[in-house]
Amino acid sequence: MKAVVFDEPGQPDAVLRPGRREVREPGHGEVLVRMLASPVNPSDLMFVRGVYALKPECPATPGFEGVGIVEKSGGGLRGAMMTGKRVAVLSRQGGNWAEMNTVPAAQVIPFSPALTGDLTIEQAATFFVNPATAYIMTTQVLRVPRDAWLLVTAAGSVLSRMVLRLGKRNGFRTLAVVRREEQARELESGDASAALRFDPMRDDPAEFSARVLKITHGHGVPFALDCVGGATGSAVTGCLAQGGRMLVYGTLSGEPLQFSPRTLMTPGASIEGFWLGRYIEQQSLVGKLSLVRKVAGLIRSGVLQSEIGATFGLDGIAAAVREAERPGHGGKVLLRLTE
């Protein structure tokens, strides 16, 4: 079968190529999925570069998220129930950038019309990494109440914009943090309650903290979401309110957080990590289906809808990853794998 493969970690547009790999028959508790589409997410490109939590065993095929049709079950009740159905594939080991992928049945979630309505292939393919993550972090993990402040770094990203729309819908206030002043103005005139620029190469963390305190009337933010790490995430730790919670879900800078322990000790604040794959695995099937129903409704209403940009086939993989990393590219880049 056709697949995107790479033989060693490196720059994605240099090491990824269209190739072929064997179709592995599903074992007990596994299913064979014919993949329809899969997005190009930052986690996929980190995996290709060899800097993700999961290290590739080359030759390897990327792709943690996607949508497909279950073609065959290797045995087990869950797999048998999903045979022939359209499903979300949240593959912790990757492999979705291929015509077929064999995955544990526990990493496959059915999309029935009664559950999700008439979701397009594009919205189904991008269902979890951005929409479900935005929903889970704000409503299930942090449980941000009405009127509370939630600070969001990399606020211009697709996922962060979903968080801003959730804030508008659910009544909590969002403080968008971005690197460019013009983007801060754009977000503040849109869905963000307030917006600030913080460029670690130009801006002083103490001044940034003072500006956050001014916006929050001297209290700081009780909740924060950070996917950047490094100097930006470290600056956010100094903005947390008494008992504040910061949820870390990404490492875009590739740099560690650095701060004094007293930054957390004095206000009694805390930092937690979030990884979608682990959270989903801990949920029962009933819990997963409930999550799918809620997120699907928010996608249909536009709150969690993914803007889709360019679409490529497997043979256009180099162009696809270049487009995904182009600054200011419009919408999520998608790979169409089979019809």
C-alpha cells in the first residue's frame, strides 16, 4: 500500500517521501482502518524531527489523527462493533499518513450519524487534536467558570482560536498572548476579551506581568494554557493568581520552563501537563461517545470548527508540510489518502 515514510529524523520536507509499506493484519483487539484523510499537525512534524515524546522507529510513517473506515477486526467485541463504520483514528503510535493503518480498537472512536450528525470528511479528520483538546482542557480539566480569566499563549493558532470562541460562548474571559502587536489587535477586536504582545526576544517578563496584573485588576490570572514553553511559558508563571493553575500542552519553542520555585510557592499556584492521547485512553467507551457528541455539536455550531486550508495527496507530501509550516498559512493542511 502507499504511505508517507521517512528513513531518519530530520527536516520534514527533506526526509518525508511517498513510498510503500506492508499492510499488517490486525491481531486480537486491533482493527484495520482504510484511511480517508489526516491533517498535518505540529505534533506530527515534531515526530518527524525526532523531538516528540514518541521517538520514531525508522522507517516510520507519521500521522496521529485522522478519519477512516474500519475494514477488518482482529477479534474482540469493540472491533467487531466498528467494522464497516466511519471512525476517528487517534493513533498514539502514528501511521495514519497511509492508505491503511492497523491500530488498537481502543484508539478508534465511531462516528455515527446519530452521534455526530453529518460531519464532513474534513471536520471528522481534524476532530480530536484541536477541537476535542480545546473542549477538554477548558471544561473538563481546568473547568473554567464564568467571568474567570484564562490566559492563552500562541493565541493565533487554530486550537487557541477555538478556546477564545469557547470563552465567548461559555462566558469566561480570555487573555490572548501573541508575538506580534498587529495580531494582538486583531484578536482583541474578535473573540478575545483582551490581548497582549509578548516577544521573548524584545519584551521584559516583569513588564509583561505588570500588564497582566493591570488587566486583571491586580489579581493575576487564575487559569492559563501554554503550548510554547521556554521564555514565554516561564513569563506566564509570573502572572498566576492565588491558587492559579497553568496547563502545559505543547512545547513549540523546544525550550524548557525556567522560573524560581517561589513563583509557585508564594501564590500557591500549580503547573500541570496535558496529553490528549493519555486522557482519551483513560475514558470509558461511554465517556468517549459522550465527548464525541458534545464536540460534534460545537463543531456544527461553528465554535470548534476547523478552518481547512490546502489539501494534498500522498505524492504531494513535501509541499504539504512546507505549507503547514508557512507563517500565516490559511487553515489546517489536510492529506487525502483514499476515497
